[in-house]
Amino acid sequence: MNLWGDGPPAAVAELGQTSGADVGRYVEAVHAFAEAGAGAVKIQMLDPEALASPAAVPYWSTTRYAETQVESFAKAGCVPHDGWGRVREACEQAGIGFIATPFDLEALGPLFDLAPDAVKIASGDITWRRLIERCADDFDRLIISTGAATLAEVASAIRWSVSAPYVCLLACSLQYPT
């Protein structure tokens, strides 16, 4: 995996919360992504109740599955924060990197135990100073997504992440489905 080294860049496959809470399906996906040439996979450590207001409507373009974000995430099925160990092991076995996006501070303890190759800050969290500072202090490689940010917010996030040895800014689109 090339996350800041020599050689060509590597594709990162997003696992997200696409297989419900079925960790076995995520493990299978890791091996399929590795076989397809991915250099890493990225997971999302989220708790629907902590992530969204109960009244928040989905920000993606379709609401056919749920009327609220919480309902949508809950229907998709979320792996508990401490449930990603088998996926991390599968990444090691497959020889690809493991990247995680924490969506709440409670994810940081289990995330520390997983020893990710990098931690990604979601674009919606680019103004969450405490999360960025904690991740920068605890993890060597930080990826900060800028899709929902102004230039001033990006500058602040860079200042807050100064303790991380490696910081990468990710330009992305906040259009769902992509």
C-alpha cells in the first residue's frame, strides 16, 4: 500500500456500512478487493444514534429506504465499534492497508486497538476540533476530507492536525449516491 511512500498510488476500497452488520461479508470483500488490486480498504466506525439527529433527513438523493438518516443507517446495519477486528486481520492477511473513519469520540478507544494504517476524518467533521486533535495525537497518518469545507475550515483543520507526522488532504465530492 502506498499511503505516502514511493511508487504509484493505490486504490482504496470503501467498505462503509454496505453489508449490514455481517463482518464475514466484509472479510470476503477485503479479499476480493485485494485480488482486484486495491491497496487498502476503509471502514466507517459509526453509531447511528450518535451520528445524526433523529429528525435529520438523508442528505443523499434517494429516500426510498428510510425517512431519516438514523433510520437509514440503522436499516443498513452497523458493525459495533469493537467489531472490526476480523476485518483488520483480513487486511493483514491480504497484504493491504486498513483505514478507518471514526464518527464519534467513543470510536477512538477501539480504533486505537485496531492500529489502522491511517485514520480519515470525514468531510462533515472537518470543523470538529477535538476529534481532529485526538486523531492527530494518537495516529501517525491522518487523511482529512475537504468535501464539505470552506478554505478557512481546511486551514483550521490543518492547524489542529499539526501533531500528526503525516497529513493528507482529500478533495472529494459530497454527492450521494456517487
